[in-house]
Amino acid sequence: MKTIFAWFDRIRSSLKRHRTLRQKKKLLSTGSFRSLCLEVKEIAELSSRLWSGDDWFQKKVAQINTEMETLDSLLDRREFERIPLQKKDELRRNLIRSREELLKRVHNAPCPTDRLQ
């Protein structure tokens, strides 16, 4: 009787691992990367408009746009599917970190006018 319960526990844990892996693959799919890439690109464009006087930041935004275009072209190729899940997860975390930093920059943007409304 004990072995039957152990067998069911192994099946249950195997199904749980499989479900977790499927969710992770969905999270690291080409579509989710494409939408995250597009979001970072849009936020970078918005922040470049807000910080138009900062040359250093404009160069940084240009670099971000170039990297997002490179990533977008990589997503179209078959090589992206061959990247290990750990590398994809690291890339996703870096994209999210970049998005958060850009959002902080947008929130700290100066007012467009000195005049009180």
C-alpha cells in the first residue's frame, strides 16, 4: 500500500514539474519577448522625448533602440529557440530591469514648463 502512495506522489511531482516547465516556456516564448521588447522600445522613445536636452541619455536611448532591433531580428530566427531556458530567463530579467529603469527616468522627468498651472 505504501508503494502505491509513493508511486502517486512521484506522478504528482512529475506532473507539477511538467506544468511548471510549460509555464516557464510560455513566459519565455518568442511572443512574450517580442511584446516586452516593444514595450521597452516605446518607453525609451517616450523618455527620449522627455529628456531631449540630455545628450548622454539620447545616446543611451539610441543604444537601447539598436539593441531592441537586434533582439527583434533574433526573435525571427530559429537560433532563438535553441537558446537555453536559463539564458532566456536571464535576458528576460535584464529586459524587465531596463524597463523599470526607464520608467523611473520617465517619472523623474522635469516639468515641461516653469509656470505654475
